[in-house]
Amino acid sequence: MYFQKNVEETLKELNTDINGISSEKAAGLLEKYGRNELQEKDKVPTWKLFLDSFKDPLVIILLIAALVQIVLGETMESLIIFAVIILNSILGVVQTKKAESSLESLKALSAPSAKVIRDGGKVTVPAAELVPGDIVLLEAGDYVPADGRLIEAQTLKSVEGMLTGESEPVLKHTDVINEDAALGDQKNMVFSGSLVVYGRGTMVVTGTGMNTEMGKIAGLLEGAETKLTPLQQGIEVFSKKLGVGITLLALAIFAIQVGKAFMMGTSDMGEVVLSSFMFAVAIAVAAIPEALSSILTIVLAVGTNNMAKKQAIIRKLPAVETLGSARVICTDKTGTLTQNKMTVVDSFMVGTDNSIFKSENSMENRHAKLMTLCSVLCNDSSIGAEGQEIGDPTETAFINYAMANNVSYEDIRNKNERTAEIPFDSDRKLMTTVNKTSDGTLMFTKGAPDIIFSRADKVIVDGEEVEFTEELKQKFREANEGFSKRALRVLAFAYKNVDDGFEPEIEDENNLTLIGLFAMIDPPRPEVIDAVKEAKEAGIKTVMITGDHKTTAAAIALEIGIMEDGDLAFTGKELDAISDEELDEKLERISVYARVSPENKIRIVRAWQRKGCVSAMTGDGVNDAPALKQADIGIGMGSGTDVAKDSSDMVLVDDNFASIVNAVEEGRTVYSNIKKSITYLFAGNLGAIIAILFAVFAGWSNPFTALQLLFINLVNDSLPAIALGFEPSEKGVMKRPPRPADEGILGGGTMQTVLFRGIVIGIVTIAAQYLGMQVSPEFGVAMAFTTLIFSRTLQTIASRSNYSTAISVGFFSNRFALIAICICFMLYSIVLIPGVREIFSIPAMFGTTELSICIGLALVSTLIMEISKMFRSKNI
């Protein structure tokens, strides 16, 4: 570990010195270590992705049915089936290609060039040609081109939030760090992709390409599993079972019909085999919901649109419903649970309390005035013309505090000119300025409380200077400890009178007069407490995973309700020290993880997945990308890196945890609506199969032609199924526990509903065929077809809820359902047009009387479905 070695040891181990290496040596090392670039695995070709989409069992059956119909001359039906399959395949390929952009965004973070010392002189080389041992010069505005150990640092600050998750710039130094430090605490190191925002420095390259911290993340990103969502898993399992079932059923019916003909001694067996085969194909067409994939895509898109209105942008459609089954949300702290804005929340001054700053005459109080002057004048931050904060977040907190109390920081600076300064550095832990004020020339100093306490010999008490006695020092120490226990960051403020033209030296930062303390924190978002509570009521555990310190993270977690009595807080080191078995045992009690690494985050997600829990993970930095990809649903922050967004399934525009909970509610609603659509489709298909099977065993003619079934499945059924995707949330959706991750697509009472409604539809269809057969077999087919369409269409009313009647949920609350029903009736009317009715096997004499009987039977089936809800469990 280079951070544990001093500069001389590091240079020796890397076989280099402060004068750099030669170009010849660099060429040899480049051949040995490779280019300073991130590597990626070979991508799956687009053509292969397209072909892979045809492996689905249902798709295979449909393709076989379509090819057979082409051979038999039924071209139109086949072309429709092919069009639907190809469209779904193209959509799948487009989605997959979009998801491959994570590593491209990661590579884009690499610096294009670097200033190095080679052959004893300063040159600029492509960053891709850096090698271990190169000496690199850094200054404000540079991206760090590789990992390196600092050998010189002049107030160097770098932003490493994309690696650590913390947005505040890190002040670097060159001292040895003896303990085993987390990445965020390796302050004598700089890392590839981080940005230098202040100062300058020199580093020796210790790692390039895949051997950098960025490279490790790229490796984790490639290795992270892309998991199927619960819905995708359910559809995949169900598709296989349905495919096998449909094949066996079709073969059985084919065998029965051919067997009956053989037993009866039929002379033309060739004709029997052909008609029996077509009958089996009709069964397959009736059973397979051809438009299911398209309908699911559209219903998910509706949910996507609704989520966008709630600040959640869905990048991968299945993520919509996955949220609804989330059992745990692993969330970052900074900016998601908190405001990502350091805020002054308390102060300590002897004889004067915090309320003085909020009074209209605060600047007339000497004590409050001195605190305000010191915090605003001994401060390099500012507010831009468009309201953006410029400078260190801690310093902008003091400006915001002054402005919140109706004190203009610009007026203060204009009236109190700065004449000299000593910048802050990590060794002194102090900053000093000299300003001309109405009370004379004053030297203001701010810094770490313990340092200020040791350098002050006076203190302001109730506006007056008094000796800083041991008793008063103890009061300040106790106040500082109290703030620290609340995880507040504390700075002390002091001053002293100086002469005009005074130029301060470091030794002048003594004999100060202590003014007081300001305590700050990045406070929780106001709405987060209610959101965490709502998530808890919905059976969802919220876990905080942050790069911040354990004490601060635990304090925030307690305040917003994430941590409760008996819960644990772990650091990354503590997590590394326990086995997977120990982690699994303690997992549900650990509510906070602090100072974690990317590997830690993936391990936490996998631990929850081992328990069969659907996990959501938030993140904004490069370090979050592997865990975002590993999680069942990765949630990127709108203000985060492109790498994090590209690895995510969903992006939060406002970075707000409350928006996740809102999205969970929408996800549950979407999943519920998907189940309603699936129930609608399969119940209708089951009704058709029951009618066909009854006809087989009763010796009747086939009640439907293949074209009639295709018309119902692709045209008539699609609109109602899509309309069900617009159903509003049902009451109590966030009071129910998450559905089990292994719940099948027909679980949770869906299978019982499909069976009941399918049987009802099948019975009225059989009754219609029977009544029609009293006139002729052709009338029987026409009435069965018509009744099946009307009963399936009117089933839309019953499908709006599994346990509440249409009147209870609001008959007009989903106008799309009513519109879909009307359109379906209109579409059916097309098949009655002369010239078209012959194509759909509707006799010319089929008229109003027969139509009325079919509508009556369909209404009876709908009424039975609605009445049955009164006797069903409301937990379905």
C-alpha cells in the first residue's frame, strides 16, 4: 500500500526519482503494463442479440404455426404473427444496446493528456502512455490521469466524489498514513478520474489502466450480473410451462381426432390428418397471447410516463414493476437523504445564545456582529449571479446563514476591505484574514476548535473581552464535544486588534480572542422522514450506504428513522472483517454502512439477494456503478456521473429519496395493472380453449377459425389489456408487504381468477354455439365467435379490480377502459360488413336476433364475475 510508505520508499520501489524516467524506459514499461486505458470484454454482436430473442418457447411455437399456415396457403395470419415477433425483437435489441454504455462513460472520464517529467524535462504526453514511475505535475483544473502517490502538495484539493460518494473536496498532503485507511482517507494519494480544484502538486504514478481504482470499478462493472426482474423471471418460467402445455395439448387433440377417424374406419385419412392438424394449430393460436409482449411494453411505458411526472426517469422498462416488489432500498446519504448542503444549525457563545442571529438588530450586538464578520470575511466562498454556490461547502454555509438572517455578505465585504491573508492549510488547520473595519483593523482567524482554544488567551463573554480561564475553556470543550456527539462539524472563530498595514505571519496566529463556535451539518431533506416511515409501512427496509464517517451517518439515520433500537452501523473495514455467513446473520439488523468501498456495496446487494429479497440501490459516483448494475434495480442520481446513470435502471431527477418511495407506489400500481392485463388475456384465451375442447369431445365442429382467434388476440383483446394499464392506484397499495420475489406470474390469486373467469367465458361461448347449431353449424361458429368477443371485451369491467366491483373503484375513473370497450365493439362491427363477413365465416343470415343473444350471454358472464367478488378474499 503506497499510502503507508514515505516518498523515498515509494520512489525506490517504483525505480524512479523526482527527475522522472527516460523516454526509452517509459516505452519498455508501456509494453510491460499496457496502455493507461480501461479494457472491456467483447460485446455480443447485434445480429446475435436479435437471434437470441427468438429462443422464447412461445415465440418458437408461434413461428412453427405461422410457417405451417404459409404452407397451407393462409398467408395473412402468418404475416401478422411475423410482424409482431420481429417488432418485439427489435425493441429488445435496442434496450440491450442502450444498457452497454456504462463502460463508455467510464472511459470518457479519463484525462486526454498529462504533464510529466521525462528525460529531465517537462513534457506533455497522452495520458494513455503513462506508466508506473512517471512523475506527473498537477494543478487546479486538471483531471488526475492515473493513480499516484503525492510527493509534493501545495494546498492541493481534489474532488473524489465519483469514487467515494462524498462531494466535498479532499485536502491532500504527503505524510505517511500508518493505519489501514479507506479510499476516502488516503489523503496522500490521488486517483485517476478525480478533479484537482485547488492548489498544485506532484505525484508519482503507482497504477495505470485496469490497475487503478477506476480500473477496479470497471472490472467490477463487467463482472456484475445483469439480473432478470421478477416480472421477466415470471414471464420466462411461465412461457416455458405454457409452451410445453400448449404443445402437449395440441398434440393430444391431434392424436384424439386422428385416432377417432381411424377407429371409425374413415376412408380419406389424408383429409382427416390435415384438418386435425389445422385444428391443433387453432388451439395453439387460441392459447398463445400473441400481443402479450407488446401489451406489457405499453403498460410499462404508461408507468414510465407516470414516474417521470414524479421525478423518476425509467431507463429500462422492466424496472417500473421491479420497484413494486422491492424489499430493501440501499440509499446514499449525501444529497439523497440529506440536502447536500452544509448548513449552520447551532452556535455556542458565552452569555449570548443562538437566537441573537435571527433578530433584526443582530449586527448591533457586538458578540453576534464579531461572529458574523469573522465567518463572512475570513471566507473565500461566494454566491454566483445565478445563485450557484462557489467555493468550499463549509464556507458557503456561513454565507447562507448570514443571508438567511437578512445580513448581506456582499455589503459586509464591501465595507470591510481585506488587506492581507494567510490561506488555510492542513498543518495549521487555520485560516486568517486582515480587514479594515469600523472598529479598526482586525485580524480574523477561523479553524479547528482545539487549535483555536490553544491559541486564545481571551474570550468574548456577553460582548466583553475577558480572560480565557480554564473554567471557560472547559465550557467550550463541553460544547464542542456535545456538537460532535450530534455528528455536527464545528469551527471556532477568533480575532485580535492589529495596526493598519499589518502583514500577518503564521506566528501571529496567537494571543487571540475567542468569539464562539458554529456547528454545521448536511441536514436531512424535510420530506425524507415521512418517506422512510411510508417505506417501513410498506414492508421495505431502508439501508444507508455512505462514504461518510460512521458517527455522522448513524446520527442522520437515527434522526430520520432509518436506525432503531437494536440496529447496527458497520464501517467498510468491519464489513471486510466478517464472513458471508456472519453478514447474512446480521444483515437485517444493519441499517448503516459507512466508509464503504465499491466491493462492499456489491457484497451488501448480493447478501440481500441471497435472502431472496428484491434490492434497490442508489448511487451517483463511478464507485457506485458496479453495485447499481448488480442490484435488482439501480437508481442513479440526476446530478450524478454519466457512468452511474448508464449503469442504472432508473434516474432520480431531484436526487430525492422521497421520489423513490413515490416510484415504489407507482411500481406496485404498474405491477397490479400488468396482472390485470395478464388475467384479462389468459382468462379470455382459456375460455376459447374450453369451448374448443368441449367441441372436440362433443363431436361438434371447431367453434372458431384460426383467423377469428387471431383477430381476437391481436386486435380485439389488445386495447382493453392496454387500457387496464391506466388504472389508478387502489387504496392501501402502500400498506401491503412487498410481493415475494419468487411469486409466479399467475401467483397471488391470479390463477384462481383466470380459471374462474375462463370457465365462465367458456360456458357462455359453448351455450352460444349450441344455440347457433340449432340453425346450422355455420351459425354455431358465428355465435361462438361473437359471444367470445363480447364476453372477453366486457371482461374489461371485471378486470379493473380483483376484489372491488367496477362501481366501487369508480365506473368512470378509468375512461380509457370505457373507450377500449367501445372501440372493440366498433372493430367487431367491421366483420359484419358484406364482403368481410365471408372472410370471418359469418353467414349472411346472421342478424339482430343472434347478435342480441350473444350480447345477453356476454352480459351474464360479466355480471357473474362482478358478483363473485363479494365472496372473495380482499387480500388477493
